[in-house]
Amino acid sequence: MAAFDEMLPEVSGLRRPYEAYDRWLKEQDPARLTEKMQDAERVFRKTGITFAVYGEQEASERLIPFDIVPRILSGQEWRRLTQGIEQRVQALNAFLDDIYHRQEILRAGRVPKDLVAKNEAFLPEMIGVRPPAGVYTHIIGVDIVRISENEFYVLEDNARTPSGVSYMLENRETMMQLFPELFQKIKVRPVENYPQLLRQSLAAVRPQSTKGAPTIAVLTPGSYNSAYFEHAFLADQMGVQLVEGQDLRVVDGHVAMRTTEGYKQIDVLYRRVDDAFLDPLTFRPDSALGVPGIMDVYRAGNITIANAPGTGIADDKAIYSYMPEIVEFYTGRKAILGNIPTWRCSEPDSLKYVLEHIHELVIKEVHGSGGYGMLVGPAATKKECQEFAKKLQAKPSNYIAQPTLALSTCPILTEKGLSPRHVDLRPYVLVSDRIQIVPGGLTRVALKEGSLVVNSSQGGGTKDTWVLDD
Amino acid sequence: MLLGRTANGLYWMNRYIERAENMARLVDAGLRMALTRTQSASEEWNSVLLSAGSDVAFSQKYQDYTAANVSDFLLRDTSNPSSTMSSIETARNNARMVRTALTRETWESINEAWMSLKRMLARPIDERDLPTVLDAIKRETALIRGSFYGTMLRNEIFDFSQLGTYVERADNTARILDVKYYVLLPSLSWVGSTLDNYQWESILRSVSAHRSYRWVYEADYKPTNIADYLILNVRMPRSLTFCYRFLGEHLKFLADDYGERHACHGTAERTQAMLKRGSIKDIFDHGLHEFLAEFIRDNTRLGDEIAQDYRFY
């Protein structure tokens, strides 16, 4: 089955959002484009936009490959997506508030109790805690795939600490440097103000007790973390401090950072450290990345932690399959953006089906991420399928399965000209007293022909994502 | 407002950039000596190692004091934490850590220096290429300095960076002098021998001052003038007095900015006053070696006090 190409679907010819770009592209000298492609790589390497790949010592700093053909969405397509995303994000926050308080949805039997209670991502420490401004997940990345002109599905919600937004910004910056004339010809909605929006959004959810303008900081695990570039980039663009656990301690009931002039109070902490490492007194005692006692300060309402601890229960892959129910339960309406049909292997009937159709399905670990620990049935050998089936039978509840969808493609520039590759889309959502979605996002592209795995850790690349101002 | 850890990162980033360059300068001077005085070459390389503070580590690894061994150890050996390659790597790691405090130009110049030196120092250096490599190191560090001075705001970030540069530079100049102090002592024959002349030029060369010396003191090398130039001259950018003038200035900016003085201010001012008061004759009367040993000790203490007073850890 041929995939739907967003630029050149076989049936209908060039799609409208790409018309102006295609006109421009046809006027370009191919040699010049190749040169621009190399320029882009130089820019990225020079500015140090690299990420670390775990387990590859030699190449500890790699670039995420960048493709110069933009992924283009019309204004109309975008409006439809944002409605669905807004609804979903509202539901995610309502679900978190409910799960850590009255647990109505469990009582109503819409989500199985055990799925929450026995879930590692559920933090009993958060029961009864109401975060400042009532927001749990402040920064969300919703992974969306498309399979036809009108069918968009949510592949995954990232409600903990979604990464990649710096690539969205640097990709645009690079495109504007390489092809300034394109942006004069085509009206693309800007994404550059994301850092300001993020700062405003974080300031709006400061603790009630904050006097004057809040002090905001970004908490990073340190310069050896794979996403360190992004942490530094965001702190820099927001004009706030980039702190590590070793800079922080609890002073007089507040979290404070060690400056050259002594300790200074922090009101809002945008943390890029996982829950388990946040507070050695509450969670993992061996953590040197967090702040001893920060959870006490949090419970006293004296600091905003974004995202709140315990939000992982909302983006867990086992919970994911219940998202249509969750959206309907809290918003009273059917979900605008659908889920991909998902088999929960914990259910005997589903497990039977999955085992019988293993070579057709994508099977994922419930708690995995980054494309590790998954099986892409159609691309796997018989032996790989058999081995995976054994793992599946040993611990069915650890897995979910989904059909291998014909993800839409968007062309990339190769040595032989344009060639279609599968893409997905991660728009970024900010939640404070309102919900804001930056028009654009991160388009991830599987660079290998036919491959469906877009993760950067598995050889995926990125594209600039345009939302047209039409 | 500046994090203590960031101030620490800036300070060490600049110490290591300075050190990366100083290693190249020392090897450069050693190379010149070895070329002109082939008989005592190994002795000269030993002095170079002493000045670099790397003599013990070197002797654990090598027996022969040759150009190839010493330049390999001081320029590209990553097991030597002070080699140019290690220094530039440490400088870059610190720069990465304090990335948000640096201008894009400064960060890029450090990152590019690291990339190009990593490439250049990946394989052992052919002796014929050594001058090219030394030039490349000096050029890369000059580019970093250029983007730093050209683009950084003159605030506390700049002050802590400069403190690192000048503490390292003062230490380096004092060590070079101390290793060779005996060739500067007044000898019975008031006209230096040819040997002395080479030695004196080598000292000047290792602080890149062999040409500028002549502009200030005219043609002849005289030990008292050389010592005067490297210790007391106000305008020579690697002299102890010059370093302390700027250490004093940046510490004062910090005291004014923060409205608070610390132990480090007293220490820097005492050294500055001592350098201002003394003449080169006093220093020789007191004992050049004793003077330098005290200076190095006080300079190290200043570094420790800065770290403590500004909460680096």
C-alpha cells in the first residue's frame, strides 16, 4: 500500500500547501541546493547543536540530520489540529488533577484501577497536592501522524518533559539563513517567540506567595545529558538561569540557588530532570541531580515545578489506549483527534490476536521511549518475531500493539533528487491560565527509505515545519 | 546575578585557554633552543617541562628528553591534564557548562578551536610540521580572545573570565622565570657569554617578548633588564605587574558591583603594592628565587580565595 505523500500524492498531483514552494524549488539549481545542504550541516556543527547517543562512546556528539525541504501545513489543517490538541491537553490536566484527588474516573470504572495504582509513573507522593495555578502538565508535545488527506491520529502524548523544541527553533533559524527569499515569497507563521511565550507561561503559574516578578530557572542534569544543548538554549533564550542540582538547596522554606553573592530564591523551576531524580529525600536516595527537600517546598506551595511530578501517569503507553474515554469523560465531547487503534496485551483476547498477527503489528513496551525495545513486525525477520513473541508471552502487560499504519510521507532531498520519506509531527503546547500552541512543531523524518522509525536516536532526521498564514 | 558554578566555569575556561596557548609557547622556545644548541638539548627540554609543571609526569612516561617526546607530551597527550589538547578540551567542557553566559561568537570560537585542534592533534606530529602546529594553536587561541573581547558585555561574567586569564598568566610567567632564575643572576663576567645570550632569548621567547624587549631596552640582553621586563614592566602584557594591574581592576569592579569586599581583595592589593614598591635591584637583593617562590604561593592563594569568596563550590 502506497503511503499518502503530503507534497505529491499519486492520485491528485501537487497538493495546494506546497504549490508556492514547488514553484520556487523548480527554479533552483540542484548544485546550489546540495551546497546549501552542506552549509546547513556546518551551521549546526559550529553552533554545537548536537545530541549524545547513548552507547556510542566514539561519536558521543552527533548531529541530528536536517533536511532542507520543509514540511508544510495549510492554515486550515492547522486550525483543525489545534482544536483537537487543545481538547486533549485540557483532558490530560483534568485527568491528572482527578487521579491525584478524587479519582472519579476510576470510580466510574472508565479506567481500570490497577492500571493507575500499580503504575510506576503514578506517584503516591502527589496525592492531595494541588500545584500552583492548578496546572500539572505545563509543556506538552503531542506526537501526531497522518495517513491520508483527512486522517490525523495521536501516536503519543509527552506530558513529562518533551524535548526537541530547540530543533524546531534552530531549524527555522537555519532555513531563514539559507533561503531568505523563500520567506519573502511565502507567508509562514512565526515560531520564534516560543521562548518568550514559555517564559510568560511559566511566570503565570508562579506560586501565589511570590512577591514581584518571579525568578525562573531551568534545571538540567548537566552538560553530559543528551539534551543539554536544548536546556542551555532555552535558558538562554528566556534569559533565565540554567541550574544543576548542585547549585540548589532549600533555604528558609524556599528553593534557592548559590550565586556569587549568596543564595537567591527561585519561584518557578522548569525542570528537565526525571521525577525519580528530583528529590533524594522523597524519591531515589542516590540521586545527585535533584534538590534534597524540594518536595516539601512544593507541598507547602512555595515553588512551581514544571512539569509537576507524577505527570507521567498521563502519557504512559498503557493509559494511552484509554485516551478516547479520558477525553470524553472530562470534556463531555468525543475526541476530535483520534487514537491509533491499540491492543492491550494484558487482555487475553488482544494478546491472542497480537501473537497471531505479530508480523503485521508494531509492538511497544509500555514504559519504553525513544524507539528502543520495540518491534516493527513487517520489517522484522521471522526469528526476531519469534523471539519477541517469547518476551511478549512472558510479560504481556508490559506491551501494547498497534497496526503498522502507512504514515504519510514528505519528500527529502537526496543525491538523486526528491524522494518520499515517512514523517510525524510534534507540536508544542504551553499551559498556564490559557493554552497556547506555537504554529509549527518538530517534524521528524525517517531518513532510510521505507523506514517508519523517526526517532533521532535511531537514525531519524528533522525538517522545518511551516504553517501557512492563509 | 551569576551562579557560583558559572563563575567557576568561566574562571577555569579562561585559565585553560591561557594554558593551552602557554604550552605552545613553551614548546616553541624549547624548539628554538634545541635547534641552536644541540649538545644540551635534553637539558633545555627538561627546563621546558619544569616551566610547564609537567616534569614528574613526563619522567614517568619517558626516558629521553627529545623534541618529539616533549612536544607530544605537552601538546597532544590527553593523559597529561595540562597538555594543549587536554586544556582546550577542559576549556570547552567549561564553556559548554557556562554556555548561557557566553556570546554566540565566543562559544563558536571555542568550539571551532576544539574541533580543529582535535583534528590536527589526532596523530603524532611530524617534527617538520611542528612550527605549523604551534602557529595553529596560537591562532586558534587568538581567535577565541578576539571574539571574547569583541563581543562580551563588560560585566561580572567578563570579570571572572579575566581573573582566570591573569591568575594563570602570572603563574606561568613566574614559573618560567623561576626555572631559569640562575641564568639571570649577576655573574662575574658582566658581559654575558654566548650561552647566556641564548638562555636569555629563550626566556623572552617563551613569553613571546623577544622582539618587544628590543623596542623597550634596545639591543642588548641584560639579565636585570629581562627580569625587570617580565616582573615590573607595566606595559608588557605578560609581566607580573601587568597581570596584577588587571586582577586588581576586575576585583575592584566586582567589589563595586556587589558592594562587598573579600579576603581576595586584600591579597591582590598586597601583591600589587609589593610590585609597585619594589625595584629590580631590591628583588635581586632579596633573592630572585625567593621572590618568585613567594609570588607563586601568593598567586595560588589568590585563586583559592577567589573561589571561596565567590562561592565557586
